[in-house]
Amino acid sequence: MSGPLLDSLEIVGFRGFRHLRVERLGRVNLIVGRNNVGKTSLLEAVWLYASGGAPSAIWDILEVRDEAGRPLRQNGLGFSRRERIRDPALALRHLLNGRPDLRKKIASVRIGPLGDSDQTLTLTPGWSVYEPVGERVHFRSISVVDVNIAEDAVLTVKTQLGDRPLAEFPLTADSFSFPSQAGGFRFVFIPSNGLTFREFAEFWDAIALTDLEADVVSALKIIESDIERINLLSDPGRENETERVPKVKLKGMDEPLLLRSLGDGMNRLFGIALALANAKSGILLIDEVENGLHYSVQGDIWLLIFQTAARLDVQVFATTHSWDCISAFQSASTQSEEDGMLVRLEEKNGEVTPTLFDRRRLEIATKEDIEIR
């Protein structure tokens, strides 16, 4: 087992972070703070870093917040991902500090561990035009001065890790299938509203018939001790009868039950357990980790996260605004040999600054009932 992939974090020019420096991170990290201070943005920055700056990650991050273009559905009709692209420059500016107009000003993003420029990911947007060279077509960079007079100008993004170029790609619908970048890590992101049934099926298939199946069942027993088995099966009662949904076998019952019939907390816990297994030797990101989970089980769930993350070599980043969740995190951290770090984000004079609580400081804060959310 190695140490965490990120022992510290520096974010420059991403969303609300002009320059954020987190000097220490642990195996399991809980991000807290007031609304709109940047908790989810920190997860997204790690997501972008873990992907190596892949265009698919850029669009996924934008789509989670409906910043990519047209809404998912309009007048009952769905748009494909390609059809939803409105204006790449208008979409990408949401990820840049200050939301600059990219037709007038270019700004870059830097994300990586503190003091390690070789492992810092840099993303720099720019403008190019297609030019024929013999039988080939290539990009020629142009300045922002020329963008408004170039009818065929295309927004591109250059990525590099340290001084090493990774890729340059046009930020268009065609870039969705661009391959993952060199230097990226395995990672899984769980949004605040949980995983989709498609993601459940994808993650379950990745661990089916392995020892990790037993880990998932053990996790579900935290809420329902009578669970014996789980699988993803089609549900004839659904509009899409080919869609597979989680079903469980309970002790003493002949017929399987839909997992969701046991409550929202079961779906949330199933997603966390699946994501941990699929993030092996990588990074797990969980937004609003406590959603759907009763306070009485959160201590056991945090202990599961600490223990499984250590065994599978996963680094965890999660957000919360719940005091019960913070208390449960603190309790689990004292029972674990792995480092747990609480990072409190606070805005001061337009800058977001972190305050770090390691195991000892967090124990004091919770005992004294100090407000750290």
C-alpha cells in the first residue's frame, strides 16, 4: 500500500479559487464550509487533475452543473450531448476564475501538489484555425485580437504536466471521445444526487465474480443486516425493461427486493461501496456524502470508508454541511490508523482560504462543540 496520491493541493485560476493552497491532505479528506465557498469546486479540481485534463472530464464537470449548453430536456424531448453544445467558449469560462470572456482574454488553470511543478497539471485555452498542409489539416494558433475576424476560429485547450505537453484538442463535440490523458489516475465521482442506474451497472460489472462483491454486501449490512446477496437485474415494471436495477436477497425471503424499496440510504450506501471498489489505487470523490444516510449509521459508514480506502489504496475527498457527518468522521478517524483530514474553506476578502483539522485538532473541536462547518 502506497501513500495518498495527493499529499497537498494547489489550485490556481479554477472557478472561485484565485490561488488556494492546502498544505496537507490525508488518506480520507472531508471538505466543509458555508454554501458557495467552493466545496464542490475543490472536488471538481481534483477530478480534473485525476483525469489528466481529458476533454470528457471537462464536459462532465460542466454538465453536472448544467453549464455545458442547453438543458437536458426541452418540451419533453431529449437532446444528445452533441446537440447540447451551445458555445464552447461560453461553457468553458465557467471553469475559469472570474469567468473571463475568452474572446478577449485567455486565462489558464493549474492544479497539483504543492512544491512539485513536475506533477502540476496546466490547462490553457486558446484559439486556432484549420489550415491545409498538403493532404493534411492542422491547427494554427491565433491571438485573441484575430478571433473576432476569423470566421473559422476554434477554441482549443492545451494540457501539460510540468513541462511535458500532454495534448492539444479542439473543445467541440468531437472531443468527447478523446482518449484519457497520460499522467491521469483512476477516479470515481459521486454527485450529490447519487449514481445513475447505468453507473450502478457499469461499476457492478467491473467487480462481478471478484472478492470485492463481498465487500459491497458487507457494506449494505450496516443498514440492513439480513441482506445475503445483491445483483443488478432487469425490472419488468420499468418503462425501460432492459435497464438493470439493484435487487437484494434478504434472509428468510424467497423473492428478491428492489434495493430502493429499503430506502434512499441503501442506494447511497450501495453507490459508495461500489465506487470504493472501482476506485482501487485511485481517487474517490463524493459530493454531500451524508445525503440519504441517517445520522445513526454515519459512524459505521465512515469507518468502512477509512478501512476500505486503506486496503484498496484509495484516496477519498468528500464534502458535507452536516455536523452529524463531521462528528461521525471524527469518531472514525480516531479508530483508524490512516490519516483523516478535515479541510474548512472560508472566504476572506474575496480569497478562499483553508483551515486544516487533523485528528487531534478535530477531536478538540468536536468535544468543545466548536462551529467548523
